[in-house]
Amino acid sequence: MASAATKIMEKTARWVAKQAQKRAPVGGDNRFLEGAYAPVASETTSTKLKVTGTIPKELDGILARIGPNPIHAPNPATYHWFVGDGMVHGLRLLNGEALWYRNRWVGTDKANRELQRPLVPGKRHGIVETVNTNIIGHNGSLWALVEAGALPVEMDTNLDTVQHGLFRSDAVGAFSAHPHFDPLTGELHAICYNATQPNRIHYHVIDKHGQLARRVPIPVKHGPMIHDCNITRSKAIILDLPVTFSFASVLKGATFPYKWNKRHAARVGLLPRTGHAEDIRWYKLEPCYVFHTCNAFDTEDGSVIMDVVVHARMFDQSIQGPEAQKITLERWTLSPNSDQVKREVISDRAQEFPRFDERLTTKDYRYAYTVGADLNQPDSPQPLLRHDIKTGQCTEHFYGPTKVSGEVVFVPRSEHSAENDGWLLSYVYDLENDTSEVVILNADDLDGEPQAVIEIPVRVPMGFHGNWIAS
């Protein structure tokens, strides 16, 4: 449980931040409140969905997606894309039919007060007031996730909020927006940080029953923002990179107080999954930032290989969202014979949201799927990219001359089908018509026509992450 001193510090930090934001200038432009990013004003339920093509009958579940969607118009001058109230979008598929589309705000205390709804049960933790970054299925429920301190929020299969909590555990503590699921054990593994604890992060393991199985404290400096991590069969991988908490940004009224910190050395840590902080082996690398990893695995010579999307810098100038910097898809090798990360560029195209066939988590694999992310041209169509890591070949799929796709999710055709034998599902936004659809592609035939296109009755803003949550 949080101590009385910690709770006082959290309340004080929240008060200081809000006072600074009140003093900030009002107005100006903010592209994360416009166009493809603009929030929608209401919750919707629709059971009459137009379908072109054929929805595979094997798809029985919900395609869930989450992102920021401010309930009330924020100050454009200080609004940061990462802090908008969370909204979940869901498309229910069954027996070759699209049964419904729903969107619902995540029922945090802040959102429920603004919507004049009763608060939901469960414990509370930290100063973060929104949950908006990822939604996963675990132990029979849907869980909306965020980082920096707030607990997960449980949602039911109609996307209504049930409770707050660290899954089924009685414990409290910061979690992550990007836990990694081990299909062999049923566990979730996460590296977690708390905005009010700059000198410590935690390695958390949630077992298949939703209980906190391991909590390992790890000392750090400067309060690093650790958005993602990864696992192999033997290791948890820690990304301690130079984006850190900035109290100066808080005093200036920034709603997201993390900045590029040239004083913070970049390093990657390998923690044995059964080990403790003193067992971590740290590797050096040039300053850079990673939001998202793809897959990682051990090799026979004792090395660890991990594929990542790398940003040259991040949050160096803008206080509104990610900046247009050089982006590369890279393979990082951490060898037992070196203390340096070996970096190899797989692709130098601007891209993000790497995904793969997650049945192969912690195993060698062949295909990675990303979407174009050229922040210099945010209103231009962006392709889906399939990388054959073994051959180096990159295959593109363009959704249309005015369309951009959010993160794609790979769903295998069957439990035992081969890698890349399945479908790629995503929410796609039409820049010209201000409409959205869900597109189902055959993963092994990106040059062909979509398997199915389901029209969504409302616009789905460009947001963050989602998953296919099978029934």
C-alpha cells in the first residue's frame, strides 16, 4: 500500500501541475486535436454494419482499440496527445458476421466525474488520471492499460468499466501499457515505472490467474520513461533510455512532463526472469529512444536478439506529442562477450507499431508487421509493411490514396497454422471523407484485395494500441 507520505506527495504534485497549467497561455494550434486525431463527442452502439467481402468464420472475438479522446476540449497550447481521456473501440465478429461496433470511455475517476457517472470500485494508485494506451485480454476479462502509475481498468465484453485493480491481485503498484504475454506459462511480464518515484522501477510478473507472482525493484536515475520492454525464455529486457521526468516542464504547465535528457546515459538491461536487480547485465548504446519492441529471443551462443523501432530523439522540442525525427526498424544483439548493443538496420523507412505472430513470443521468427509513420507528412496515406527478416524483403499494402491504418494485429488462421498464415486486422481512417472502417487482409497475400471491409458508423480517431481478443 502507498504510504501516507507518498499519498501527500502525489496530491501535491497533482496540485502543482494543475496550477501551472492554469497559468499557461490558452489557444494556438495542436494537430493532435485536429483531423485524424480529433476526438469524437459521444459513445455509440451500432448493430447494423455494412460489410464488403467475406468475414472469416474462424474470427470469433472482439477487435479492440484504445486511444486518447478528451471528454472536454483541452487547452491546445498545453495538450499532449498522450494524456487525453481513454476511449475503447470494439468490433464484435462471430460466424462470419459483424455483430456490433461500440465505443466507450474508460471509467477512470476523472472521466466518470466529467461524465457525471458514479465511480467504479477498486483500488487507486499514483497521480495519472487517464488510462488510454493499450487494451488486452487476460484471465477472462478485458484490461485497459496505461503507464507511469495508474492501475489497470477492467472492462466487460460490452466495453463497460467494471473496476480498477492490479488484475486479480490484492496488491497495488504501477503497471505498464506494454506487458508481454508468455504463451508457454500464461504470464504477463512488464517493466513498470511510477512518475512520483524517479529512482526506482519494478519488474512485475502477473500469473495466468491474474495474481502478482513477482515484484523486483530496480534502481534507476532521473525517472526514465520506459514505455515498452520484452522477454526471452530466460530474460526480461529493460530499456533505460534518455527520456526522463522533467519537473521544469511541470512548472511550465506541460501536461506530459517527460523530456529528452542528454545527461541520461542510454542502456539496455538483461534481467534473469528469476533474478534480482544485482543480477542485471547492462549494455551501452548511443542515445536514442524506443517506444515499441517487436519480438525477442535467446540464441545458442548466449546472446539475446530483439527487434525494435528506434527514434533518434524524442520529446526534445514539442510539448504536444512525438516529434518528426529519424526512425529505423533495427535488430539489436546483446552478446555475452560485449557490453555494447550491436545495432543493425532492418529498414530505414519511417514506421511504427511493430507486431508479429505472438504464438512465437520468445522464439526465432520471420515476419514483422509495421505501419508507416512519417510525422513530416501526417496527412498523407501510409502503407502497411511486412518485413521478411530472413530475406530482407519488404512488402507493402496501401489501403487507398486517402487512407491511413492504425496498428495492425495478426490473427492466425488456426492454432497450428504456419507463421504468416492468417489475417491482419486494423482500424483504417479515411482522411478525405472523415470516416473509418475495419479492414481484414490475408497476411500472405498483401497484393490481393482485402478479405473483408467493415464500415464503422462513426469516425475512429487515430490512437494507440489494440488487440484481437478471442472469445
